[in-house]
Amino acid sequence: MLTHLDEKNRPKMVDVSPKEPTLRIAKASGVIKMSKEAFDAVKENTGKKGPVLQTAVIAAIMGAKKTSELIPMCHPLLISGIDCDIEELGDINAFKLYVSVKINGKTGVEMEALTGVSIGLLAIYDMIKAIDKKMQITDIVLESKSGGKSGEYMRH
């Protein structure tokens, strides 16, 4: 049976009340590719809208926290911590954003990590689109997760 439909085929939010809280961590990543000119503007903080990467980290944190308001059926969660890291991929004029979300709770945080990555990358796009409207957001993936009934997952 599908978990987000009831016996009458109506949408429902999964009841997690019987579950015991466990430590759950999920890490996701994604890439934004851009022109050399845009990449240099981000790196050198010369964009007109301010510090792009710092703003992207704030946006990623905000996105992870707001996941239940954006994705139907996601539970509002008391998140313990969110860590973000940005890797420069100079050979392809891109940045790779990593978002790790931690909770001691009854449901996983994969969607929060994936949403954080998506929103962080969209913030980069928004802040630098005056230089390059052809930017591409790609490869948004779950890198790893731990905790809960389904256990460990690690992307290879």
C-alpha cells in the first residue's frame, strides 16, 4: 500500500507517532555550472548583489528549514543542525553545494537536505543571472543518509 494514500485513495500524511526517535543525518549535493565570467564574479565577490556564496549558504539553511511548507506530506521537523559546504569546480566553471541535515527524530531528513541544495543553488542563479542566464543546475542527489528503519545509504 502507498504510504501517502489512505484506504479510500485520499492523500494523507504518514503517522510517525509509533516510531522511536533516532539520530538521522542526510547529506545532499548539487552543481551549478556557469560561464567563466560569472564563475570569476562569484569567486572574486564582484557581483552587484553581494556575497553570492555566503548568501547561498543562508538560502540553503532557510530552504531546509522550510521543506515541510514546500513539499506536500513532509513533516515539520525540529532540525538539530545544518552544515553547508561549497566546492569550487574551476575546470568546469561550477560550484558544488553540499548540505547536511541532522535531527534526533521519528522521520528522515533526506528531503530537507535535497531542498536545501535546490534553494541554495537557485540563490546563486538569482544573484548572478545578470551576468549569465544560461547557468545550469544539475546533479542534485542524495549523497548519504543514516538512521531510521531503512538504515544506512551511501552513494557510490
